[in-house]
Amino acid sequence: MDAAEEIPMTIDEMAGRLKCSRGWVQLSIDAGCPQDTEGRINIRDFMLFQLSNIHRIRELAGLSPMETVGKPSDLRPNVKAILTTQLEWLQARSTKSSVKQAAKMVYDKMRTVD
């Protein structure tokens, strides 16, 4: 990761930078993602937190448990779990039908690849 990923950001800045919803960033914070004293987070900590805590994020989101193959020494397999969780969360929480439809389309496509 480069130095830009270490710069603390607000929730809105993080959502804009990562092109995700503000609610998704807030969900990770609610699950325990580390923040600085001003409530800001950096991309590195945000991503590592999600990789290590996807089960907690799913639980908080009200989604069913998911088996993952990532280990503390190699969390790369959890990337798919994060994407799956985001897509399921968007289908359940988005207020825009177009976002729900797009999330479902990508989710269904991912399932056919398995």
C-alpha cells in the first residue's frame, strides 16, 4: 500500500474514495474498525479490518454466517467474502431499486462462477 492509503479520512471521504456507500463504511466502523481520535479512518486499516472481521460485519448486517477459507496468515480468500457481503447487504439495504438489481445481477453472476 502506498502513503495515500495511510491518510485518515472521514466516512464520506472514505466512501467517495472507495466508491462504496457511506452505510457500508459505517457498518465496518460499527463492527469495530479502528478510527483515530477525530473519528477518521485510513484505507489500509479499513481494508485489513474487513479482511479479518468479515464474520462480525455479516453478523452486524443481519446476514447469515458464511464460511471462509482465509487464515490469519493469509486473508486473501476473504476478499470474495467481503464482496459477497457487500452485494448481499446492498440487496437488503439500498433504497434504490437500480442498485438492488445491479447488486443481485453481480451476486448471481459470482455464484455461477463457483
